[in-house]
Amino acid sequence: MKPLALLALAIPLFAQPRIANSYTATCVLTLSASTKACTIQQPASGSKTVQFVSVYVYSSAAITVAQERDGTAATATAGTAGAVNPTTQAAATAKIWTDSDVGSGTVIPGTIAIPASSAIMLDLEDVQLNGDGTAKNYTVRTSTGTATVTIILKWREY
């Protein structure tokens, strides 16, 4: 009986950890005379912890991009988050705003230059959004210029 009791206690040790739901969202921005932004934002209520994974930015012309946190809530233009495993996970609670009208936020130091017809990938494992509130957001903001910019964000929700 003792070996069975020990085995029963050990089973939880081998259980698989809960895997977070993973999402991606894409913003395709056409730059002209003003800056453009792509934002992931917490809802007013019912949020989950958002743990960012990465951001990919491609530009057809030389530009710079900046990262910002917690700007005034975006209200336009809503985009769609795609589930990485759509048959096994719920819809994202965080909202995507393409060509976002988010207000200025706290700039994360380090403006990034992107040469023409080039892309960058940033590791965002240190960036999290916690708790409810539409002023809890993460934004990638471009410089002005004439270019087409594609921004792909990946995150997990717990």
C-alpha cells in the first residue's frame, strides 16, 4: 500500500503545466506626413496578464520606431488578434489597435532605426500588462516618412 500512496503523491509532480494562450496581431501601416502606431491594450475589465513575446517590424523605407507604455487609451482603429492554437484556446482579452490613435505614453528608452527594405525582431519577454484599464497598453510608434510598415506582435495571456 505504501508504494501506491507514494505514487499517488508523485503524479502531480509529472503533470503538464498549464500552457498560456498565445496570440498574434498584425498592423500594416502606410506612412506619410505623420507618425503611426500599433497598440495592444488591456480592456476596462476582465483582463488577463499579458506577457509579450516579440515584435517584428518591417519597413519598405528607412524609418525609426519607438516603444511606449501606458498611453491614453486607443479608441480606433480596432484590429483582430489571432489565436496561435485556435481550436484549443479562447479569444484574446487584450485588444489590438491598428493605425492606433493611442495618446503618448512613457517611452521605453532606445529608438530603433530600420533601414529601407529591412526588418527587426525584438524580444519583449520583459514587457507585461497587468490588471484592468484601457490606459494599460504597449505601443510601437513609427517616425514620419513615406513607407509601408508591417508590425507583428506576439503575446501570451495568463
